[in-house]
Amino acid sequence: MSYSIQLSFNNRAEYIFFPVIPESIEFSDAGDGSTFNVSRLGEINVIKSPKLREVSFSGIFPADYSPYHYKYDVKDPKVKNEFYRDPYEYVKDIIRWMQTGRPVRLIFSSERYTVNMAVSIESFDWKETAGTVGDVQYDIKLKQYVFYAAKKVVPLKNSQNKAEASKTKTKASRPDEKVKPKTVTLKAGDSLWSVAKAHLGDGARWKELQKLNGIKDAQLKKLPVGLVIKLP
């Protein structure tokens, strides 16, 4: 089964293949739910978006080119030049990429599964130990990186006016607690039109008053002061 692990930087302007496939590579995927206690319902779980994936593995950058190298081919010098480098070149590149504060791209490939995603280098520990002269042992932890950018917020025109208009429309009207009179006594200068305007809200309703009170057309201009007018 063929495996490969690659890290690239700056849209693959620079890249490395890990020369020795680690014994294991760990992927950590987790949710971000929240648990609450609801009265009479009990414990509930609110599912949210998943957390960023984490990847970690350990291995060696060997000092010698040997059969356990990725793509080892002693007969083809081009393969050696592309896939084998001095151990400290790997270390320097990873540290430099980490210090830029920019993401790198992880590509993990196998016959059954492939991961290709932007990641941040969360930690990189390395050492050279006695007994493995020239070999560099390392532990690396990566975390999925999601590209983002600030978006410009454009306020809606007249949004404040619309909001105020909405408040005005939805505001409950105060109930009219005034008791409406059933009759009106005419005073000097009163007419059916003025009475309809004042008590019915529309002077054009004076004909309703004429009909209700049995007033003839000839009497309209000579309504006596003190006449009691019924209201509908």
C-alpha cells in the first residue's frame, strides 16, 4: 500500500515530502455541542458546527538515504534529489513556515483515503539523540485552517426611519374612555353640519341627523336655539 505525506507553503512554491512514513498518523474530529438542563424535559444537547480537525504524527528525518525512504530508488538519482534532503533542511523549513504565521497545506494520501487541507503548524518538537547519529526525531501537531476575511457591512438606507415607522404602526392605540352623548342641545350659531362635524367626525353626515330628527328642508335655516338633536 502506498502512502505519502506532504507539506507545502505559499501555494506550493515550496514543499517537502516526509522521507519516512510515520508508524501512525492521528486525526482528531470533534463536535462542539452544548448540554443544557431543561425543566420537565431533562438534559438536551444542542449540536453546533464541528471543531477544527487536528492532525499529529511523529517520525524521523534520516541522515542516510536508505531503502525505508519514501520513493527510494538507488538507480534513479532524480528521485533521490527530489525526495531526500539533509535532516536539518526539513527542520529549518518547517520552523520558518511556522514563524511566518501563515497556513501550510497538508496532503496525506493512501490507497483508500486522502486528506488535502490548509493547516496551521501548532507545534513542532525535534531532537537528535545518541545512537542515531545525524537522524532527527520529530513530533508535529497541525490544526485545520479556515480562510476568512472581514466583510463590509452596508447599512440600509432610511433604516432608522423604517424602524420608527414600524414602531408607530405596531404601537397599540390608547382606548377612548370618553362616554359619547346621545343628544346635543343647539346653541347660537349651531347647524346640523357643525353638530355632525363635532360629534360624528364628519360634517357631511348632517343628512343623517336631519332624517333621524325629522327636520324638514325648510327648517334647516331656522333651527331654534335650545332644540335637542338626537345623535345616532
